[in-house]
Amino acid sequence: MSLNNPSLFSNAYAGAFAGQLAAAGLSGTSADSTASSYAALSNVASAFATEVDNGITAQANLSASNATIVQATAAEAGTQLALPNLIFSLSYSYWQQRKGANLTSDAGATPADYATAVAAIVAQYTEAKAALTAAGSLT
């Protein structure tokens, strides 16, 4: 799979996965320690992260290969840290508030199933990025 922004994809995935766990909780059974118990959450997180990546064009100062880019200024370094963290936070925020049946209904979801939610997240990301840029903390 070719990604626009691997670090944003990774953070959207992590935010979705962690948010689902926060919403659903752990059952306290032995199934909690079995990796395959989380396959459905992983599939949902991947579909969601794919749609996030599709919604955000390639970003300057973020690597297209997930490699570290040497930054010339503090603002460039801030960009490399802040934008992925912003995506994690927005993704986690969306998923942690979903409860019960909402999680079950996401089984088998495709990236397009999250188009409406991701459009809102992309709008939030765009506004926050503009504010951070105007404040001088990003390039």
C-alpha cells in the first residue's frame, strides 16, 4: 500500500486502536492476552487510518518513507513531531467516545465507511495546523 504520509497513517491507526480499547475496555479474561482477540480492532483501525491518509495530501517536512528527516529549524522539527501527535489525538478523541454497538457495527468496515468522520478530522487537523503555523511553531 502506498501512503501519502506514513507517520500520519501510523498515528491515526494507533489513535483508533487505543480509542477503541478505551471505549470498549478490557474484559479481564484470558482472551485479553491473546493477540488474535484484537484482530477486529486492528482491521477497523487500519481502514480508518487509510481514510485519514487518503484525506490528507503529502505534508512537507514529513517523510514519505517514515524515515527521520533532518530539520534545519526548530519549527521544522516541531512540524515533524506535532502533526503526527495531532492526528493521534484527533483519532483517539473520535474513537474513545464510541461505545458498545457502534464498535460492533464497524466490523468489516472499509476506508470509505469513515469518510464523514474523517472529513471532520481533516478539517480539525487543517485548522490546528494553520494556527500552529501562524504561531510560528510549525513550518
